[in-house]
Amino acid sequence: VNEGFNGKIFCTRPTKEISRLILYDSAKIQEEEAKKANEEHFSKHDPAEPLYTESEVDSVIPKFRVVDKDLDVKLDDDISFKFFYASHILGACSIELTIDGKVLVFSGDIGQDDDVLMFPPQKPKKADYVFLESTYGNRLHPQTDALFELETIINNTFNKGGTVVIPSFAVERVQTMMYLIWQLKKEERLPDIPYIIDTPMGISVLDVFKDNSPWHKLSFEDCDEMCKVFTLISDYKDSMNAVYDKKPKVVIAASGMITGGRVLSYLERLIDKPETTVVLVGYQAEGTRGRKLLEGAQEIKIYGNYYPVVANILLIESLSAHGDQKDLLNWLSELETKPQKVFLVHGENQAADELRLKVQEQYGFDTQVPFLGQVIEI
């Protein structure tokens, strides 16, 4: 927009609401960090500047145009598009784009067929060209019971007098963990201890969930009942009180990869205690604290200080918001005619190439893994 874009930004209603939250939150953090960098002179940039500001977000939001899924939108005589449900996170959709009579389908991120909160992804019926993600193109999610795993972890930690810390993505994963704990509490399978949600962004996204119940499996009433199980913390002072409270509890806090957020304050106090359990519930990118913990790091740096890792570090693998190889192959199963080509994107080389072989074997589709920067002529 700063460089002159003056068009429309089409999205679903939940996507607009979540984008608004994320953009303003990100801009505020960037402005605060740039100000601090300039005051303390620790940035290599002079002056340090945010990527974008809150006032710049003000100019972006009015350009959003909400479009419901399964609705054909005509952009001009030769171009139209349609969103269809992708199941990845709240509001996520694949796109069917028709240009000059040719149908191009872009999967975006595809969720699991049996996701805890999201409905199964809709499958495309027709496509001349398919652009399909391949994040987990070479793996299958373990067939484990996330409820049983979580029940065991929380009860074992409680019996040791410890706290369970669950670093979590504010969008979708916080809500998934809340749902699982709610189910366990309803069945009286968990101890009577505090269950804390300490992420202002995650709490704001909860409101988006409540307002968009047709997009997920929970009713408005379900969301309200679920929230009654938890202490929702937005205020910083309340957060610090929870951090210093020594009683056993379960804390869900951002960020999911432990790159920042309030979860750092909990880990600063608890990572060196043997009775603490840290439960990773999402993808941990290379170079993040979460990845280092997953790989068995002996110490971790938080706020400039190193702390020994004595806590139990566990991973619940079955909660990914990305479909596995089976889900991705299944997503292609309802195409009524053979596409001219399938392009596999958004995946590491090995994952994409293994999925390519599987697509060709199962469907006989001409399948390619394009390289970065490659120009594809349709």
C-alpha cells in the first residue's frame, strides 16, 4: 500500500478479523522495539525503523473485502474466483481461479481431515492446473490419542507438584488446546488446579471464534462453556502474578515456537525445575528455542541469560494444522477430470518430491516440483 497499491484485498470474514488483530499487534510491537533500539543504540540500523506502523495499518484495513466461501466472484469478463474451505485455521480457504476459461486451483495450507476444531477440507471438483502444498508430503501423522496424552502429562506433572507450560500459537492452537482440556475436565479426568490462558492475542482470537461458529465445530454456547474452565489473562500485572505463583497449574501462552511472548517469563522461572513439564504442540522451526528444546538442548537463553534445561520436554505430534501425505493425496480424490499439471509448492525438497511420486503413482497426474523463481507458462 505504501508503494501505491490501491486495489481490493479479498478474504473471508474470519480472515479479515484475525488479520486486523495480527497487523495492529505486530505494528505496535515493531514500533516499540524500534523506539527501544534507538534509545539504547543496539540496532545496526540508524535509525531503527518498524517494517510498518499502526497508522499504515489504518490505510490497509479499508481495502479488505469480505467474500463468503462457495461464492463465485467475477472480477471482469474473463476472470473470476471462488473460496472453498481449507480447514487449516479459522477462515482459511483454497482458491479456485478461472482465467480465460482455464481453472487454476491454489490449495493454500490444507488441514487434517480429522482436525479437532475444523471441519474436513473441501476437495476441488475441477482444475486444469493445481498448486498443492507439500509441507508434510513425506510423512504421516502418528495415530495417537491427543486427549489421552494430555491427560497423562497433566496428571503426572500434578502428582510431582509441578506446572505444565504449553507454548502455543495464538491463532487456532490455543483454542484447540482449550477444547481438549475442556473435554477432559467435563469427563473429570484432570485435577482441580488453575488452567490459565496467558496470551492477549489468543484471547482476542477466541472472540473471533465465537462470532464465526459456522466456520468450526463449536457453537457460541460451546465457546462460552469452554472458557469457564480457564482463567483468561490479558493484564501484564496479572500475568506476572501467575508467573510467580508456585502452585501447580497448566499455562497456555504464546509464542508457539518460544521465540517471544509471555511464555518466556514462565520458562525463565520454571525451565530449571525437574517437576516442570513443557509440552510442544506445533511445528518448531530451525533456530527457534522450541526446536532447540526438542533436540535436547542442555541450556536455553532467555532475556540474555542462560538457564539449564531440567524440565521434562514433551511433544504431542498429532495436533498439526497441516494435513499429512494421506490428507494431501485425499484432497485430490474428487477431481472429475485429469488436470493438465499438478505443481507441488510450500514444502521442503524431499517432502515435495516424495509427494510427487505418490501423486503420479496413485492418480497418474503429471506432477512437478517447481524451483524458486521458476516462471510457469499456462
